[in-house]
Amino acid sequence: MELDLRLGDRMVARAQERDRGRKLSIVYEPDVVAAVGDEIPLLSCSLPTPGPSTPANARAFLEGLLPEGRPLEAMAASVRGVRLQDGAPATPRDAALLLAEYGRECAGAIVIVPAGVDFVPGQGTYRRLDETDVGRLVRDLPTHPLGADLDREIRVSLAGAQPKLLLARFGDAWYEPFAGAPSTHILKPTVRWPESAANEALVMRLAQVVGLTHASVWVERIDGISVLVAERYDRRREATEVVRLHQEDLCQALGIRPIEKYRIGRPSERIARLLRRLADSPSDAVRGLLRQVAFRCIVGDEDGHGKNYSVLLDSGHVNLAPLYDSICTLVYPELTGTMATPIGRQVHLAKVDSTALIEEAAAMGIPQAEADRILRALAENLRKAVTEVDAAFTEGWPSEMVIDTILARLTRLESGESMGGPAGTLEPAQRSTGTTLTKRTALPIEVTESDPV
């Protein structure tokens, strides 16, 4: 099994099987190395040119492109010969087999096809969907994760265990991407946690207001289900074209398999060291990391694991990616509040205070006075954002539980106390049946409304 790895429309490397599939290595194309030079993090910070990569790093990078949990199980069931072990591909060859089928549309700019397959960039098409179509795709996620359907040439892959759907949005309409066409938005239905779509939309809107992301979010009611809609930050519109922007999560960047995402250590350790070594502006990147870590903590998000931080890569340039996938987990009583990554000496959201955040900043190499300014500015801007948040993000669900939790944690942080737990909890009986409003309109683009060719 060999795979061609492309960045957008350019063939850059090949994944080659070794030791009967028990190992894979990634080797860059000679003309690519000649153009960019040696020791350039083109595909990944853990896969510098010219290669070959270490088998461990190649496996971690490729597995990091795949979903986890039940979505991975459903996708694996559709590919002959794929085996899973402990919820992950059993061998590197199993990951390669999955990506050979599903790798046309992934996170970042990576496009994967079996070696030698005649893949024509830009050959993908879109089919316009009506409201019934989108509802059917959302309902069908247990059997067709991400909307993937090999029989219909929808070959998409994206990390994470939560059910989600990849679509493109042009104007006010949804479109299904075929044959490698890039998606533009991620749709995540409320499934397990009450009001999770509204919760994440509110938190991510706050992140947008305080400058941690530029990507828009909103909630739509689709076939009776509350669905978070998130604009992909790794896609850019250029006239009538959707351009992929390359990125990778920090597990991939550090050569860590997805099943190890909760064992990445403190942000001040591996993540900050990588940014100081490779980022274009190391000081800015590490300050940005501190802001993201502090934001997750203040809003009560315990799930800042290694796959919930990412970097953007552009021909060897490395920058911290915007914040994504943040939600106030404190309002769910089933969850413990134990953080995926410790902050300072603390492992529980309730116990983090300014001392822990300053300690974490110091370990990142940020002086105390500077860290104090960063945290004070973030707290001030976040308080303003919470009190002035658009009604579209708060109406129709018990948003006061999230808002009161964040404001209470801000007050305790500013007074030097431990931030404490939730101000209220979202129980299953509190599920909303109201409708929230779409607040985003994309630019028009010419697409085909016919079936894919």
C-alpha cells in the first residue's frame, strides 16, 4: 500500500508501506525538496523535509486525519480488510487503507489518493441540497459519518469522535461536496450533551469577539435537531474558488497518536517548546497559546487536549491556529471538571486561579508582568463580550447557566480566588425546542447543481 500525499493541487510526498504494513514512512518528492530545502515542516512539524520520516511520526500524522470512536468504526466497516484495535487503526496499513478511500477531503490542505491514481485537481463538484436533504444527512450520521459515502464518491475525513457533517455553503444554500471538492463548514448536531450546539456557539462567539478566532458560528434547527454550524478556518474563499489552508493539530505536530491526546502534558511543555522552536514569531505564538489556554479555563472548558490545539503551516511557515471546539463543560453534572491538560499545578477547573495561570505562563517563558497584562486584558475583554453578546446566541435555551458560570469565574479570577465550579447545570429536561437564527451569509459562487460526474 502506497499513498500519494498532496497539498492542494501539488503532489508533495508519498507514504510507503514497510514490514508488511506494520510500518509506514513518508518521503518527500525530490523536486519539492529541491524547491523548499531541507528541514522544512511542509506536511507536519514532525515530518520535516526531505524524509523519510520515522514510522512513529508517519503513523501519528496519518491517524490524526481520521475520526475517532463510533465514526471511525462506521467508516472502517465500509472498507475491506481494515482492522481496529482499542478504537484506533490496528496497524499503520489500516490507517492507510482508510485514507486511500476517504482522504480526498481532510483537515488542512492535505489530499490523499492511492499511489498512481490519476487525480485531477479541481475535478470535484457540488450538489445543492434542500432542507429535507440536509436533515436526512444529519439523521444519517451514525451510518455515514461526516456525510461520507463511498458509493456516491463523497470521500471525506476529519478528526474527532463527535458526530459531524461536512458541507459547503454558498450564498444561503448548502451543498454536498463530491470527488474531492472542499467543504467550507462543519455541522455538529446536539446528540449527547443537552444544548451542546447552543453552548459551543455561545462560547465560540465569545472567542471571536475577544480575537481568538475569525471563524463564524451559529445554530440552525435542522429536522428538529439543534445543530452547530462552524465556518472552517482552514478554508478561504478566492472569487469562485475554495482554497484549502494547511494545518495540523498538536498531536500530529508532536508525533503523538490520537489515542494519546490526553497524555500531551502541560501546554507549557511540549506545545510551547514546539512553538518557540518553529513558529515564525515564537513570542507572539506562545502569547497566543496562553490566551487560548486561559480562555478555555475561564469559560469552563475541560477538554483542551492535544487535538484541540493546532498550527497553520504555509511552505515552512508555522503559526498558531485560531481557537476551535470550545464549550462550557462545567454545566454538565456528569463531567468531572478534570482538565485534559494541567495548568500550573492544578488539574481541576474549579481550583485554577491567577497563580496557576501565571505559573503556566512562566513555564512558557512569559515574564510575570507580561503574563499579568495578557490575563487582565483577556478577562476585561471577555467580561465585556459576555455582557454584550448578541441575543441570537442566548435566546431559546438556558444560556444564563453558561453566562453566569463564566462571569462568576471571571470575578473569582480577578479577586485572586480559585475560579470554582458551575453557577448552574444543564440537565436533560432542559433541552430547548425553540428555534435559533442563522446569522451568517456567505458570498455567492458558481457551482453545478447536477449530480457528480
